[in-house]
Amino acid sequence: MPLPTPSPHLLRHLRRATLSLPSTLAPRPISLSSPPLPSLKSTTSPQNRLLSSSPPPTHDRGPPSSEPTQTNFNTLDVLSSTTPPTSAIDACLADGFHFDNGLKIDDGSGALIVGGEVFGWRPWRTLAEGKEGGREREEKEKKGEMVDRKGVWGGFGGEGNGGEEAVWGVLGLVWPKPDMLILGLGAKTYPLAPGTRRYINSLGIRVDVLDTRNAAAQFNLLATERGVGDIAAALIPVGWRAGTR
């Protein structure tokens, strides 16, 4: 059954009642589009934003605290009361080293530190053995040739000809042997030749390869902490520059 059609009088009355409503109650058309976002305009220029932060006027943090609960970082140094070994390295020079006991090496030789004793060390002499001509000239020429064309340090004459024994002879004689050898290879670090690493490991000694400055600092720390009997060092002067052979 069809619904009855409203009379013109009723429609006129509803239209008049709708027009008389307040604006807050009047029906509003529904919009499916989102309202426009307010524009975000910066009031400062890029130059002003870069200069907006200023350093603090002072670095004064006030009087020191007297509370007993604050941390004293000086007490965290567990080695502060430990005397460093006399073979500790005080300075690494271009042509040698200065040690805590007053010993100085300044003739271009390296240093081999075993059992708290310091020995002059010239591993490049092994490369000059058996060469004709002046020994001083041959040593100078071979000094830079401890690195091969692949950038590997060591491998003194190959295996089985006594080259490694001539370079590391002191390590083979001492007893008890050190637990670790810290090897400083000048101003930078190079990979260690497999034959050299194999020979040192065959003595029951681990090897750690660093540049000379870091090797000296590592030796000073470990020798103070563990003792000179457990830690040995073989250091080449910082001024040594590698050539190729």
C-alpha cells in the first residue's frame, strides 16, 4: 500500500520551522572532503635557526659537593698503587726507545723485551746474511725489506733454513717462556707471515700484532698487571718504513 503524500500545508509548516532554528541547531550539509590544514609558516629564517643556540655564559658548575656518597674515580684505578716494571717503555722515538730504568736505544735498533730484560733487536740482519759487500750497507738496504710484495711482514728467509731461529733466538732460550709476545711493527700494522707466526706458536707463545705505539702501551699495561715473566715484546722503531722484497 503506497504511503500517503504529505499535504502542501504540512510541508510549508516544516520549511518555516527549519528556517527559524538557530544556526547551531540548523542541519549542515555533509562534506566528504577533509578540511584544509592550517598553514605552518616559520617565523624564523634558516639563518636565524642556525644561530638560535648560544653557548652557556659560564662553565662554572658551582662549589664542589661535600656529600660522602659521590664517586671518586681515582679509586677505580686498581693499578694506581702498583709499581710499573723497570722495562716499561717511556717513549717511542723514530730511531729507538726510552725505558723506565733509564736505558735508551737511539741507534735505529729495535727492542726485544723478555723476562724484564731489554735486548737490542735487528731482525733485518737475517736478510743481509750471506750478502757480499759491507754489512752496514746491506743492513740498511734490507731494513725496509721485511715486508714482501703482498704486504706481509716476516718470513725471514723461509722455513727450515734457520732464519726464524736467528730472529727469535732469545725466545727459544728463556725458561719459563712468556705467555704472549706483543709485536710492534713501526708506525702501522702489517699481517704476520704464516711461517713467523707458526714458529712463535711452536714455542708455546701467543702473538699479538700492533703498531709500535699501541704495542708499547699494551706491554706497559699487561706487564704491570700480569708481570714481566708472562709478557714479552718485540718492537721496531716508529721511524721504520717498509719497502718490498
